[in-house]
Amino acid sequence: MNEDKFLVATMLLVLAQVMPAKAESVADFYSGAGREMKMVIRSEPGSGYDQLSRLLARHIARNIPGNPNIISVNMPGGGGITAANYLANIAPKDGSVVSIVGQGLVADQALDLSPQLKADLDRYNWIGNLQSSNQILIVWHTSPTKSLEDAKNRVTSIGTTGAGSASTHYPAFYNKVIGTKFKLIFGYTGGPTINMAMERGEVEGRGTNTYASYLATTPHFIEKKLIRPLIQIGIRKDPNMPDVPLLIDQDIAPENLAAVAFMSKAATMGRPFATTPNVPAERVLALRSAFDKTMQSAAFVTEAEKLKEEIDPMKGEALAQLVHEIIEAGPAVRNHVLELIKDDGAAK
């Protein structure tokens, strides 16, 4: 009898060792003891990215299984490169860290412009896109440059951040493609500091931002006509700016058409929201579902309207495809764009 009991106990022990443990559910993961999600913000407090990131953090948690607490952490630097590198190389790869990624970085990776970028954005798990507003280059109202034609005839100083930033990419591209004379002034940490530089008269304009972001963070710029958009880039005109020239409508040399199409598509990246690579598939699906529900949430929509944030969402699957298409564009197109975007900061 004792021998039988011994055999049964042995068998139970063996079964316990070989049977897989019950998989942790998504809700169990996000509601675990001490569990905390992190919203990494790629720019400084007060920026458009900051406001939109914190808005999303306040609302998305209630739609994530387990309702985790989300803390927001500003991580500015390099036009979003610091935050992007953190997600790729330091952050836990478990779905607990999310970020609205710098919209210029996808094109930056495709063109291999910044050796500082140590992230493969095609491996990120893309959750959804909050906005797809066109990018606009603006000048302060006191600038002698009043139109796109003026920008082709006089040197206009434009404040930018770093090589990984769209604020650098687009004015440099305009110089090569349509003959503007934008002089790029590097070294600003983000949009708010460039805005202050314009107000102080250090620079005449800002390389790129969206109408939606200006409306949300500095509405008085628009209401009091303190800024003047010179050009917009995207697939079609922003309904808010019917009179602002669209790049693809300009007189473009045939050899530059593919490059202009590439940059116009890159501009539609808007405010792409992602988590790290290598996150379990069920958590990615849960985050995408939570994002979609949040975009339709009455509370989110109401607060977004109060903050003057224009929300035009794109689902995670479509965003992932867009990122892949930009990064995997043909070498001939990428090489040509790379030539067009090169700029030493001095107007020609």
C-alpha cells in the first residue's frame, strides 16, 4: 500500500513538472501587483506631443484589461530619437511602455539619416495613429517673408531641433525641390523653445508642425494671426488651410516626383502611437482594441475638443503597413530623397 502511495505521489510530481503553467491573461498582467504602465513623451512639457500623450494616457487605461495606472515621463532629445531608442533598447518588451513616436523618425530610418537612431521602427508594435494633419512650415507675422514666393527670393531663418526631426527634413527638402532659401538654425530642444525663439526674434519661423498641434497648444498663434503658414505637405490639402500651397501641387521636376510622393506619405504619419518590439501578440491586440475604443469614447472626444485637439485616428494594422511601406521604399527613391534632403544649414 505504501508502495502504491509512493508511485501515485511520484506520478503527480512528474505531471506537475511537465504540465504547462496556466498562461497569464492580459488582464492579470496589467492588473498585477505593483504593475504600472509608462507613457514616454518624446518632447518637453508644454509641447503638442506632451499634451496629446497625457490626454491619451488619461483615457486609454480604462479600456485596457486590468485598468493599469499609467504614468507619463518626458524624455526629450534629438527630435524624438532619445525616446525612440529607449523604447527599442531599454524599456521592458512586455507592453508596459508606450509612446507617441516622433513622426519624422520613420522617414529618418528609411533614409538612414541619423546614426544616433538605434531603433528599427518596423519592429515596433504599432497601436494606432491619433492625427494625420499635414505638416506646415510657418513664419512669425513680423517676418518679411509673406508667401512661398518670398521664401524663394530671400533667406528666411527657420528654427529646428536635430537631424532626426521633421523640423529639419522638410525645410531642407523644400530648398532642394522648389527653390526656397530657408536657413536652418539647429539646436532647439523642441517646439516650445522654437516658438519662444520666434517671439524673441531669434528665428523667423519653424520648420514643421501640424495645424492641429498649433490649435491645441498655442491657439492664440492662430486666433491672433501671429503665424503665417507658407506651405503644407501631405497627400491632400488640410480643410483648415485651403489657401496654403500644397507641395505636390507645385511645379515639381519629373525626376523629383517620386521623392515628393515619398515625403508626402511620410508627412501623413501624424502622431503614431506604439509599444516596444517583442510584445506578446495578445497584449498588442488588447492595446489596439483599447486604442480604438478610446478614440470612440465620449469622454475622450469631449476632452480632446476642449483642448482643441483634432483627432483623426488610424487603426494599428493600417499604421503598421504605412510604416513598413515607407521604410521599405525602393533604394532608388530612398537614395534620391537622401540627396534632396541633405543640407548644411545654410541657404543657397
